[in-house]
Amino acid sequence: MSSELLYVARRDAYAAFLTAADAESHVAWHRLDGRFVDGAAAVAAVDAAYAATRAAFNVIAVEGVGPVEEARGALELLAAMHKDGGLAPDWKAFKVAREGFLVAAADFLRSSRDQAS
């Protein structure tokens, strides 16, 4: 695979993970805000969001290079947001982890691009 195609594939994988993580955090917010019809609907939304975030993470993890640990940290914090019925999500910790992933992903992409030049 050419370095340009690899760059684009990684960029898209990182963006997909961020999108999925943001969507899952919104599910946690909506759950806390009482926007689901009942507990079963909330749990179903959490399960679907978590599955999407996990699938996006797996694309990053399978290669094993780049911001894998930062993505794993964000994923773990998202999962923790749903514990105890989602009553005490740690928004600040998630936002810090999300930003850490974003910075690490951007740095990795920039480094990869610079090495290919």
C-alpha cells in the first residue's frame, strides 16, 4: 500500500473512532438527561453505541501502531460512563482522554507523512 493510501486509511480510522466515541458520549448524556423512554431503551442505546465505538477501536488496534493506547484509554472511560446506570459519568476525564487521542493521532499522522516525504 502506498504511503498516501495508508495515511488516508489511518486518518479515516481515527476520525471514525472519534465520531463513534462522540456518539457514545451523547448516549450517556441523553441517558442521564432522561431522554430514553425507559431503562431498556437506554441500555439498548448504550449497547449499540458501545458496539460501534468498539468496532471503530478494533480498526485502530488491529494494526498495533499509532495512538492505540490513547484510543484504549478513551474507550475505557466511555465504558465507565455507563456504570451504575450511567448516574455519574466523568465527562472531564473523557474529554481529556479524547483530546489526548486526538493529539496523538494528529502527531502520528504528521510523523508518518513527514517520513514518507
